[in-house]
Amino acid sequence: MGFLVLAKGSRLGGLSYFAGAEKKDERVLVPDLGSLTSIHDRARELFYYLKGGQVDYGEEHSRIYGHSQFGKTYGQGHYPEWDENHPIHFVGHSAGVQVVRVLQQMLADKAFSGYKNTSEDWVLSITSLSGALNGTTRTYYDGMQPEDGRSMKSISLLQLCRLGVIFYDWLNFSWLKNYYNFGFDHFEMGWRKTGITGLIDLLLGNAGPFASGDWILPDLTIQGSIKLNSSLRTFPNTFYFSYATKRTRKFMGLTLPSSILGIHPMLFIRVLQMSQWRHPSNMPPPYKGYRDEDWEDNDGALNTISMTHPRLPIEHLSHFVEDDSECQPLRPGIWYYKIIEADHILFIVNRERAGVQFDLLYDGIFQRCRKHAFRTSPPIVPNESYQ
């Protein structure tokens, strides 16, 4: 199969984000990336996690967004031989799939200092699980301004989150950071570095990631996703698969949660809220041709229309799959997508709740990567001949 990387957010203690799916194969890696950091910063971290060395966020980006250019050092990369001859299969959940897409574009653009031979062909396949490919209306409920998709409402859930994260990082308790890290170490918000005046600056919104916009929520608005997607390509030699999730149904002309028992209690109200979202009529729509009804179906965190394939600002080539047998042999450069009845967290964290569907999904992904997604000849696994 070659190496397969499951891309996600930050580790929570010893909890397995992918509910133990990584134990299905010894060649599966699960990097620990920041939970609130921007797509760009996570993509840079993922590269150095695999190749090794000190994370370089890029001189220009770091200057614009006001953080250190360099971050964590990986003395030994988790897959240092990674290159065009040893490509990787990536699986991304939620924002994780955009992290991988940005990483692939950076590889194509040769954006890593000291690496002149990178290319998009270092990525063999990308599998999206409930992927945030085109943004989500959930961000506006939580506190992002629907007018621009970049700023926060003055009174909102996100403002409380902002204050909590600032205090968490400013106090900088190492034992807490070892358990859970939001990923903002490169902003150097700890009290030893900033002092009381620095804390006041952070709280007033004069400094830090929330002031500069270099964090995850602006990337997940529809407007932020359009900006991000405008520079991302679907490459002709890469295989793309997408599992879009949906927990809504139509009833007497209304879009409502499809059931009570089938939706995690934490997400039921969110499914209902998102199905009723209406973009404010006094504000310009996020894109030409936007319709509220297109964004009603959702899984409690993302809109189903956003998860199938990249659509905005340009629709990428795609193929809707009802039966897996209809897309064999697979063709690269096309987003194959399925829509499945599930909420946003069915296939992560809680394996027991997902039941047999969990094993069927991940076994299917691993089997496809092993048998069907390769370029010119069946892949040779490191230190192992192809059978």
C-alpha cells in the first residue's frame, strides 16, 4: 500500500482521533497538528513531520501574520524517504483534507526552502472524510461575520473561545500543553515572552492569531474557502476520493434532522440550525449564484454540498459513485464521491457508535490504496515485494 497518512487536528491526551483505524496497518501515520491553527500553518507542519527538520512557516507568511518563521523541530522525520518514487496516500477528516490539498500545492510550487525536487506527484491519493472543501455555514452561527468571512462578531461563542485560548496559551502550563495544544506556539503568547502588557494586547485583539486572521475559522467560512481554493489544483496524476456525510431529510418542503437516535446528541441541534441557515439579505452573498437551499443538507458541522468535491470558485471534475464497482479501474484527476448517512463524527473518536460501518469504510480505503490507486505499476511497499 505504501505509506498512508491520516491528517487531522490536535491530539487529546492518549485518545485516538481516528478511533484506532491507524492500528489496522503498520504503515499508517497520524500526525499531531494544531487544532485551531490555519490551513497554511498545518500544511507546513505536516511536511516537516514527514521529512524531518525544523518547521519553516515561510518568511513572507510569518511577517504578514506576525509569528515566528520557525517552529517545532523533528529530529527524525516519520517518513524521510518521501519523494516522487515513494509517494504517500493521504486521508483527511474535516479541515484535514484542505491541509493535504494545500500541502500538495506547495509541493507542486516547490515552496519548501532547501527542497528543489518536490512535486505534486509526491501525493498518490487524497481521501476526504467529511471534508471542508468549500467552507461551512456553521462558522457564521459560531460567530464569524457572514459579510466578509474574516472578522468575528463582538458577542459570540467564538469570542469566548478566543479568550479561553489566549489565557490557556499565556499561562503556558507545560503539563496541560502536553495533554492538549491548540498549536499556537509559534505565536509565542506565553507569559514569559509577553508579560502582562502582552496579555492585554492579546485580549484587546491587537496581537496574536485572532488579530491577524491566521487561524482555522477564517479558512472554513465560504469566503475563506473560495480564497484558499483559488490557488489549489486537482492534479492529473493523483487519485481523489470523497465521502460526504448527511444527516438531514426533506419533510413537507422543510429540511430537518433525519433522526434523533442516529445523530450524536452534541450535533442534533447543530444539524437543525444549519438546515435553517439563511444568509442575511442585507449582505452580499458569498459568491455569485449562492442559494440558501443548496446549503441546507448537513452533518452538524459541514454542509453536504461542501464535502463532495471542490466547487468554488471553480468546479473541479467529479463523478458521483453509487456502487464502488462502477469506478474500476480508477482514473486520476477526478473527484470520486459518495454521500453517506452519517453525522460529522461517526467515523472518528467513537468506534463503537459507528459499528460495522467503521470497519467497512476504513478497510475499503486501505484496500483501494493498496490495489487500485497506483500510477504505472502496482506500488512496491518499502522492504516488501508486491504480491
